[in-house]
Amino acid sequence: MIRDITIGQYYPADSLLHRLDPRTKIVCTLLYVISLFLFSNLTGYLIATVFLCMMIWLSKVPVFFIFKGIRAILFLLIITVVFNLFLVPGEPVVTIWKLTITDKGIRTAVFTAFRLVYLIFGSSLMTLTTTPNQLTDGLERLMNPLRIVKVPVHELAMMMSIALRFIPILLEETDKIMKAQIARGADFESGNLVKKAKSLVPLLVPLFVSAFRRATDLAMAMEARCYRGGNGRTKMKPLVYQPRDYIAYGVTILYIVAIAVAVRFTK
């Protein structure tokens, strides 16, 4: 399941989404995520589904590679659905002991589950089509106006990019440590909640040690290459908007307008 987390991974391919400016992908992804919280009706989800399917097709990323990210949030998804089913008031549909499932609870649970799934798909699609270096450059350029108030934009962008890049690395390290501990007789499945929590100690300790070691190695490598922050640094490949980026902005704006119209006329 650890390998099923797709956020933070990069999938190399030659697609339109891969060739887009990272600033375009970051802004459009933010607009898409915000749009998911603007509607709660079937029409809005149909529009979001069509838009998401179109983006997945344009990315040339295998569908199974994107869908396997659902397994990583399956537990959270189940908890979200169960809580909405039993805790949202409305017209009773089914009563199980002292628990009642309502019509509004079913509607809210289904829509919330789809919203969470679409959120993961959209976020994963951005990182799958954007390299860490591109993400750093895009974030830095987008936050560039904050330099006026003395915000260390380059350093913040670098930290966010490194943190995002470390996600798949640490997940792979966790998987290796877990398999090594299981080979030594560790049991991560049986027992109650307290026992399971205690069984994670042989996993977390070497994971933290490995994370700190990797951080130290990265810091030493940056020092050896005379890294001193963003002041005076130039770019080997400066970001320049292309016509396809303006088209991408236009398509995203049309999607937002369609969502707004759906919300306005389907209440």
C-alpha cells in the first residue's frame, strides 16, 4: 500500500501536460481544487468528471497508475463515508440498532467520497507531470511578489520542492524497512490498537534515522556545490509562457465558468 501513494512521484512521458509551464499547472490545479468545494450537486460532479478525464487522457499517464493512489487513502475514505452516513441528519432510510442512515447522509457521503477522490487525482496529476526542479522554479516565480515584504521566496520554494520530492523516497524507505523487520519476525498486523502502535517503534526509529541521514547528505551536497540561496542565481532554462499555456488557462477558466453556471441554475 505504501507504494500506491502517487502524490510526489513523477511519471516521465511526452504529453501536452508535461510540456506545460509549471506555473500554469500549479495555478490550474489550485483552481481545480477550489472548484471541488463550490458545488454539491450531480451536474457539478459530471462537469468535474469530464474535465478530469480529459486531463488524464492528455497527460498520457496510465490510468491504473493514477487509480492505485486510491488504495493509500482507502481507510480515510471509509471513515469519511461512515461518519457522513450516520451523523448527517435527515429523513431516515435505514435504522441499524441505534444508528440511522438518512437520505441526506447517503447523498453527503457519496459526494464527499467523490470530492476526496477527485482531489487526490488532481493533485497527483500535477506532480506526475512535473519534475521537482520545475515545481521549484514555478513556485518561486509565482511567489516572487512576496520579495517586496522580504519573504525568502527562493528558500521557501526550495523547501517545498525538497519536501515533495522526499515523499516517494521516504515511502520506498519505509517499505524496505517494513519488509526487513517482518523478515526478522516483527508483527505489524495482529493485536489491539495499543499493541499495533508499539509494534511501529522498530519501523519509525530506523525511518527517522534514515531521514535525518538523507537530510544531512543533501545539506553537505548543497554546501559542496557552493549553494548560497537565490540571490544572483540565474536559470539554465528560464520559464517562458507559450501559446499552449494560455490555452490551458482558457480551458480552466471555461471549466470554472461551467461549474459556476451549474451551481447557479441547479439549486
